[in-house]
Amino acid sequence: MQLSDLSREAMIKVVTEGREGSAMMSFAAVLNRAEIEAVVDYVRDVFIAGDGINTRYHIPANGWEDHQRYAPAFPFATGEIALDTPLEQLTPLQQEGRQLFISACVTCHDRSKVEEEGEWWSPRAVSFPRGGYSNKASSTVALTFERDLDALSSATPFARHEIAPEVAGLTPQQRLGEQIFQANCAFCHGATATGRNWVGSFLQPPPRDLTDAEAMAGMTHQRLTQVITEGLVDTTMPAWRGVLSREEIDAVAAYVMRVFVPRSDRTQ
Ligand code: HEC
Ligand code: HEC
């Protein structure tokens, strides 16, 4: 029999009654039922989970030297304890395990198990796990469109919205607009102007999807330059009049019109 097959009940029974013919004594006179359960749960969490639950993944070759030291977090990975269990229902060790799970395991194991699938667990981004991650390789972000996303980062659903479309045949004015857009606007709107980039997913209201036919219906060059110049009150859309010159605003509007605003809805 594997240790991990040892049921909780069987363990409680042994601790309560002892095991005949062995040094394992009965603790019935020493510990009450709750205490016996507590000690069994501790042993299960720390030792059995530690030894029993290992996987093809958490091995030293994959960088998981001594995976057992994370044992208090195991029940949260396996779903044995729901992550949203009220803290006061957890033992101090389990609370530690939960903290560990949240800081070191949640990125891969996600929420494992929760009692209540609330807003917290919705697929909308509430945090971004890659500390210090930048989709741009160089610090001269402004004028270059780097494509060397690393393999890990590009696995996120955001990354593909951080790559500017390559458009041939832009006029010099539109090229200038491209540089300005990618340096200033892409931060919120995404390089694809969809707003489905990382930062965009946090903003409320979200950045307008400049490629959306409905949202951009009837958009004109004049309206574009006005919005860019004045910004939009009560949103994060800034007013650019103090930042960009009239020519630069014209250029960025020309680029947005040419590359992003759907053609059929264009009035000019
Ligand atoms: C980089 C991704 C990654 C991270 C981080 C990670 N795990 Fe895992 N874990 C996996 C994968 C993949 C498996 C499944 C492996 C398998 O089936 O062989 C797994 C399986 C497990 C299992 C077995 C689950 C079961 O149902 O049998 C446990 C327990 C576990 N992980 C605990 C942890 C703990 C505790 C941490 C944090 C300290 C952690 N893991 C962090 C990827 C990860
Ligand atoms: C700090 C974030 C942020 C930056 C930077 C930003 N925008 Fe916006 N933008 C927004 C948000 C948010 C909205 C949507 C507001 C709404 O829905 O009411 C928006 C809306 C728009 C709209 C739609 C206006 C309309 O009337 O429909 C256009 C066009 C636009 N932005 C262009 C730009 C351009 C061009 C730049 C760069 C010069 C830029 N934005 C920079 C956040 C930003």
C-alpha cells in the first residue's frame, strides 16, 4: 500500500486505538477527537502529501529540488482545501500553506479549487504575473518595433496585441504617425489598436478598439484630431495638445485612419 492511499479515517482509527503488536499506542486517553483529527491532518499535509504527491513535473531535473518543503501548500494545489476557505477555519500551518500557494504556485496551478467562482476568478486580467516583463526588448521603445518576444511572455493572450502591424506603402506623414502612435498610444490601445493588450485590460472604461467597425462608425479625420487634441473627459484618454504638435496630431490621425479604422465606415 502506498502512503498516499492511507485514508484519513484509517489514520484516525490507528491514532485513537493504537495498533496491536506494535509500539503504536492508543492516544484515546491523551487526546480528544478534535486533537487526534488535527494531528492526523498535520501528518497528512506535511508528510504524506510531501512524499506521496509528487508528480512527473515537480522533480529536481525541472528545478524542483526538495519539492516536499512546499508540502503545506499541497492541499491547495490538489484542491483538497479550497483557496477561498475563510482564514479562521485554517490551522496556522494551513494558513502558511495558503500564503505559499498564492505567492509561488498560483501562477501555474491557478485557483485550483474555490468554493465560490466569484468575480475574482473571472478571466479578466486582475494581475500580471511576470514581474518586470516588457514586451519591448530595447529601451528605445519609442521608435522601434521589436519582435523578439520571449517564448514565455508570448504565451500570454496580451502579447500578440503588442506587435505593430507591418503596413507597406504608408505615406511619409502616415509613417510619422505610426512612430507617434506606437510610442505614445500603443501603451493603452495596444500596438494593434484593439485595446486587448495588457495595460488596456486594466483600464475602465477600456481603451476604444480603434479597429471596431461599430465603435468607429462615422469617424472622420477631424473628429480624430479633435479627440486626440482634447482627450476624453472622465476617461484615461489624455489630451495631447501639450505633448504633440498640430502636425504630429494630424500624422497620428492619418495613420490611425489608414491602418486601423475599418474602411467601409470611413467617411473620408
Ligand atoms: C511552472 C508551473 C508550476 C508551478 C509554479 C507549480 N506547479 Fe505544481 N504542478 C505543475 C504541473 C505541470 C503539475 C502536474 C505534473 C504531473 O502531473 O506530473 C503539477 C502538479 C502538482 C501537484 C500534484 C497535483 C495532484 O493533483 O496530484 C502538487 C501537489 C503540486 N503541483 C504542488 C505545487 C506547489 C505546492 C507549488 C508551489 C510551491 C507548485 N506546485 C508550483 C506545475 C507547476
Ligand atoms: C492612458 C491611456 C490612453 C492613451 C495613452 C491613449 N488613449 Fe486613446 N483612449 C483611451 C481610452 C480609455 C479611450 C476610451 C474612452 C471611452 O470609451 O470613452 C480612448 C479612446 C480613444 C479614441 C476614440 C475616441 C472616440 O471618440 O471614439 C481614439 C480615436 C483614441 N483614443 C486615440 C488615441 C491616440 C491616437 C492616442 C495617442 C496619441 C491615444 N488614444 C492614447 C486611453 C488612452
